[in-house]
Amino acid sequence: MVEPMLAVRDVEAGYNPSLPILHGISLDVFEGEIVTVLGPNGAGKSTLIKAIAGLLSISRGSVTIGGRDITGVETHQLIRERVAYVPQTENVFAKLSVEENLALGALHNPDQFAEQRRRVLDLFPDLERLGHLAAGKLSGGQRQMVAVGRALMADPTLLMLDEPSAGLSPKLAQVVFSQLIRVKQVGVTILMVEQNARAALKISDRGYVLAEGQEKVQGDARSLLDNPEVGELYLGANSRLARS
Ligand SMILES: Nc1ncnc2c1ncn2[C@@H]1O[C@H](COP(=O)(O)OP(=O)(O)OP(=O)(O)O)[C@@H](O)[C@H]1O
Ligand SMILES: [Mg+2]
């Protein structure tokens, strides 16, 4: 049997120990997959990704990566386990140039800087042209590319993203999603949280739908797109997700 790369087991977590937001969430991500966590506002999606990323304390359950327990391991230590996390907002250093942002992504692996930089620029050639500009001056889509590029500089095997398409036009969201397909193609496994359910599921292998801190539905992306219950109950849509 293939073991999951990331295994989240029965996780309870929140911002206050007496008030858990996640009530026993379990989730698997297998090597080579894109897995998306969906759900309405306040469902606990960001809380889940933050708990995995070591930003919140986990009061019950466990998180393992490659079979190693990383429950409670702090964010800056996670890159040793080759896990990178891109938050939804403030995910670039606005005053620093694109090149400086990329350089910061390789702080813990300076020996690999040149090689990683080449790899990231091959993946996102636009970053080369934008290299000298302050990240804060870029468009939303370009900034997202810098954030993903910076995360990839650390050479992760698992990339976690919180709403990579938030605030972008549908067209730019599409650009970000096609970039994530390329990231997957170079061998990086992806776990993301998204509101943009239809577009995210179209590039995903599997998905989980959360509501009120619990998993409501899970399955392969196609089955979730076709599942009217998912569209109606959890995603604010009133028809099948696959339709438009
Ligand atoms: N910093 C915080 N302190 C206390 N409670 C919080 C904090 N951030 C979020 N919450 C609460 O946790 C619950 C889940 O929020 P979370 O941000 O995980 O939802 P989400 O699914 O990511 O929603 P959205 O789609 O709006 O981003 C909500 O009830 C929210 O009010
Ligand atoms: Mg969120």
C-alpha cells in the first residue's frame, strides 16, 4: 500500500485551547497530487493549513510527513522536512525586489541558491524580467508568482497554499492555476485551500470539503465537481459545479 506523503489524523486545533475550531480533521496527500480543501467562509480551511504549518497548537491528533511526526513543529523548522507554506496575504516582502524575495527563500540552503533560482526562473520566466522591481509594485497575479517562486526556492516536496487565487480576476486566477500545474509537473506535491472551487477542482486530483471545522465530503476532484450536494450545501453554488 502506498503511504501518504502528508497524513493529518483527527486534528483538533484553534486559536484558543478552550475553543477548538477544527473538530477532528483527517486528510491524506499522496506524492504527486494536487489536493484542494474547499468550504464556505469560516469553515476552518485556513485554520487547518495553519495548524499543519505549525502556526497554531494542535490539541489532539497528529500530522506526519513521510511517516515522521511533525505535530507542533514550528513553521521555520518545517522546511527541513521539505514543506513550504504560502499564506493568503502578506506573502511577499513588499519593499524588497523580486530577486531579493527569491534569495530569502533560499536562506537555509545557500549552496543551492543558483540552482534553485534557475529552476524557479525556468518555471516562471516572467520573474527574470521583473527581478529588479519591488514586489509591492507588482500586480496581484505577479505577486502570487513571486510568493510561490520564493517558496520553491527552498526546494520543498510539499507546497501548501492558502487561497492562491484570492483577489484575482478569473483570468489571472486561471494563470495562477496553470502555474500550479507546472509546479506539480516538476515533481512538487500541492495542498491548497481555495474558495474558487470549480477552477481549483479542475486542476486537482482530490478534494475535501469542510464546514464548521469538520470534513463533510471528500473524493476525487471529478466526483466533487459532479456532486450537487457539494455545490448546493457547501460552496454557495445552486447548481452542479461542473456546469460553467
Ligand atoms: N486569529 C483568529 N482568532 C480567533 N478566531 C479566529 C481567528 N482566525 C479565524 N478564526 C475563526 O476560526 C473559524 C475558522 O476560520 P478560518 O479562517 O479557518 O476559515 P476559512 O475556512 O479559512 O474561511 P475563509 O474562506 O473566509 O478564508 C472562524 O469562526 C473564524 O472566526
Ligand atoms: Mg481562509
